[in-house]
Amino acid sequence: MGQYANAKEREPAGRKLVGVEFQLPGESASVEDSARVPDTPAVRPAGLRADEVRDFRLEMCAVLCRTPGDAVSTGLRDLDVLDEPLEARVGIAPDVALLVQHGAVVGWSLTDPARYLTIGFAAPDADPPSDGCSPSAWIWSPSR
């Protein structure tokens, strides 16, 4: 099924996540469904620390929701996530949050996605396009 979040780098001694890759879902939600994505609860800055040192993968999200102007992109496990409130938005990095519902990660959100776009595993562009494009992956890097 692929992955939706893949630990790309980590700090072995402290077990702190220092990089993450998100694959774009193959399906985009309708404008109406995208408008249903809640902006609450507020993002809680947290970061992630592993219980043990090992790679991890979560299921790939099935649907991409985009706000007008592509200010925020949200990957969801499925549209059923929108039928109930989110428990938490855990900020794992600037502009990046994991969405939690019923104690499980059900998606992610990325604010200002054009800033982080890359094609495949290419190095991020220092001057990202302002009108967006369709990459195969978004890679968040703390060095940006």
C-alpha cells in the first residue's frame, strides 16, 4: 500500500524524529468535502520521540483535501474521518501536523505546501513555485 509517513532520519541517541516524507494521495477530495476539514483543535507543538530506535511506516492516506489557494493541504485516511471531530493536531514540525482521532493517526496537514514541494527525492528548490505543481512526494526538511 505504500506509506503515508516514513521516518527518513532520526537521532538514534535521543530517538527524536528529525525528518519525514509524505506521499500524496492519488485522489483529491471535492471542494465540498475539502471545506469540511476542521481547523480545530489547534495544533499542539510536540515533536515525536520513539520508544525504540527503528524505522516506521503508517498507511498511505487515500484522499487529499486542499483549501482555496492551496494554503493548507490535508491527507486523510478516508473521508469518513470528516464525520467526527478530531481529538488532536500534533505539530511534529513547523507547518506539519498529524491528525488524531480515536487515539490513532488518521491524517496529516501541511501549511504553505508550495514551500516544501520537491519532485521525487530531489533536493528541495530554494525558490519554490508560487502557483503549485503535482509532485510525487512532499519532503519536509528542518533545514528549510
